[in-house]
Amino acid sequence: MKRNFDRKTYAELRDLYSHYQQIFPDVKNRAKPLIRWYIKSLATEIDRRWRAYALLKRTGVAKVARRPC
């Protein structure tokens, strides 16, 4: 199954992840495997984008002083 996160902004991904965390506070115990996979994929994509942004900022390519939205 392909994740379709490329069309979403960083802020949209964070909101979606927050939404799923609120709906499924005990995701590890009761959620279906597909839902757990999707939430983990969201977290991975958010982390990947943040690390890429931090690398650009560290190398001087990104001139923005705050997190991307």
C-alpha cells in the first residue's frame, strides 16, 4: 500500500497525526494493524521531513529560523 503523504504539508501531517493520537490513545493494544501501520507511517514521514529541513538549515541552504508549516 502506497502512502500518499507527498501532497500534504508538514502542518497537515502534524494535525493528522495528532488527530489519530487523540482517537486511539491505546493504539498499540486495540487498533487494527492497518491503523497502527498508518500512524507509524505518519510519524516516520513527519520525522523524515523535519530531519531534512534541519539538515538544510544546518548547511545554510534554508534561511528560515522556525519549523516549516
